[in-house]
Amino acid sequence: QVQLVESGGGLVQDGGSLRLSCAASVSILGFYVMGWYRQAPGNERELVATITVGGVTNYVDSVKGRFTISRDNAKNTVYLQMNSLKPEDTAVYYCQAKSVLGTIWGQGTQVTVSS
């Protein structure tokens, strides 16, 4: 069974940084796009950033210039570097991977930014 395991969440102060990791149990070259989503209490899950197998990236406007998504194919891992964090970034962050066989999600990691 293919699994995605997120890590790296935690509590950080306003303006701080965190790096999230999403480790896949299989080669990520099989996923044509991978991404990070987040869901805050009472809100719908929203897209944060995506990266294609070719390395093309996309970001939601609210994180542009602050977050960077990257991938290490050798480690089967996708990262989300988050800088200049704000309280409104507080949410559970989920990793997603899409292949021709379907879409899978990780279990999520909590990010809390204190003011």
C-alpha cells in the first residue's frame, strides 16, 4: 500500500520558519504532481503549493515569496519550506500525490504559529 508520511510540523512564533517533509513509500517519479494542502478549523482544505514531476511549481497567492516547495527524487520526499510564518498559516498541512492510478493523501501535520 502506497503511503505518504508528513513530518516537521510544530509550534513556531510569528515570523519563524518550519520545513515540512512528505516521504513516500514508493518512487515519487510515479506521481505526475505532488502538493501541500492545509485546513484550518472551520475552513475547507485549500491548496498551498504543487510541484510537477518536471519541477514546475505553483503557489496560492497568500504564500508566494514565503513558501518554497521542492522535491528530492532520490529520497522520495517532497518538502515545503515555510518562512515568515504568520498566525493565519496555522492549520493541519497535508501532502497529496496524484498518479494515473488515483490520488493519495498523508495523515497531516499540525502547524501552529503564535502571535
